[in-house]
Amino acid sequence: MRRRTPPPPAPLPQRDGIDPVRVRLPAEGGWTTVREHLIERLSGAGAGVVDGMFEAGLVVDADGRPVAPDAGFVPGMYVWFHRELPYEVPVPFPLEIVYRDEHIVVADKPHFLATTPRGSHVTQTALARLRRELGLPTLGAAHRLDRLTAGLVLFTVRPAERGAYQGLFRERRMRKEYEAVAPYDPGLALPRTVRSRILKERGVLAAQEIDGEPNAVSHIELVERRADGLGRYRLVPHTGQTHQLRVHMSALGVPILGDPLYPAVAAPVPPGDFRHPLQLLARGLEFTDPVTGAEHRLRSTRVLGAWAWPEEWAAGR
């Protein structure tokens, strides 16, 4: 089996915690210059933007040298550049560190902050913010937490060790516990383990349950209930499908408070609207460190507003 050659290291530094874009020119194509290929590849940016990047010397090769606008197309060649990023509304909540050593950083992520750059959320992400605040440009995420969900996220310091920590999640050796606030239903028998098949299609906001072999398993139990009709729930996912806990709680008839997708897709939350965060928290992570062998039992100190301050949460304060 032919071993794939790793790409060369980026010749450009990060900007605001964001890596430069790396492009490898295709093996085949009708382009005669690098510029022609990038204009086609970055068609959304427009030819003028691409030409401006070349004129300013912002497109560089593996040695960090600016690529000329008329540089010939070379199949397999790598080029790098930084994107001009649009303004993002800052997420005005702290990103706290609950554990840090030379191998990992475990952060307590607030609601509304994406874990890693994706789509319209780039600089306002936990990864970019931690890289800037901690001065750790090599920091990487071992897993992702939904943007609307708060709680514990594991990051790795050394790229060579990232696979070992990702394996904790892939091989189900990471014990995760969540907390949620949702309506209380006296007719719902709990605790119970929910099993279903969940499908999340690219480009579709909401996941859905479909017929077939279960690929999503969640243990759900009621911790306490209040006279106002709300309950506080402990959720333990045994698998890691996208939106799994949100889908399962909705399917039981007790959708998590603040959820804009389940049971029905509501209007998108406008940027900067932080009034009613999803009442779902990644409360705990327990694992044996695959590098050091240390036993970790980590807990979020965050509280869910709908339970701690129900009137303020309902009023969006």
C-alpha cells in the first residue's frame, strides 16, 4: 500500500488563531496558471479579490515566497493564503479552563460559541479563542460540541498526539455526562435507554430518526422536578450522533428548552441574539489519558439558567 506523503508545513503564521488556507493544485485540469485555478476555485470571492491577493503577494508557495500572477500551473503544487474574514458578533461569555497540562486543555465552553471554525463561525470559536489566549498555535480539537450546547471540550496541545485522544471518542472510551432542562411529563417512565437510527444530512439543519439498525443510544433519567412543570435531566450518550440527545429528548415528548430545531425547525436565531440559550450542558468527562495513563474526572461548573434563574431566563436576561 502506497503511503501518502504529508503536506509541507504552512509557511504562513496563524492570524487571529486561524490557520492559513492550504490549496493543493489538482493532478489534472485545463488551467495554465495558478491564478486561473484559484479564480475558478474561489469563484464566490470574485476575480478581483484573487487578483488583489496576487498583487499584494499574499499567495505564497511552500517556501513562503509570493506566487506571481503568471506562475504556471504545476499539478500537485501547494499554495497558501489567508482569507479575508467577515465581521463576527463576539460571543460575550467567558471560555474557562478546567484542566491543562502539557498534552491537553479541557475548556468549559459557553453557549453560542462554536468549537472549531466552520461556515460563518471562524474567529468566534473556542479553538481560535484558546489559541490566541493561551499562545498555543498547535492546539487542536479532539471532538466537537454543538455551538448551542455549553460544557466541556477536550483539546490537544501536540498534533502528533491528537489521534490518541480522538480515539477515546471514536472507540467509546470517553465517558460523557450531560444535563438538560426540559418539560416534566408525569406519564413518561424514566430512567430509560433510548435507541434509534439518526440521519443527519449535509446542508440540512435538523437530524431525523429513520427506520433501521439503531446507531444512537442515550440513557435518560430525571434528576428532579419543579412545581412549574420543568424537570432537570441527566443524559448519558453511549454513541455520538449529531444532535443525538436533542433528537431523543424531543422524541420522548420533552424537548430541551431553548432548542430551535426540535421538535420543529423555528426561525434561525439572529447573530447576536443570546437571550435564550439551549438548556443543554456537557457536564462531565471521565477518561484514562491515552498518553500519560492518568485518570481524569472533570466537571463543568456552569449552571443552566432556566433551572437556576427561571424568570430571568424566560425574560431573556
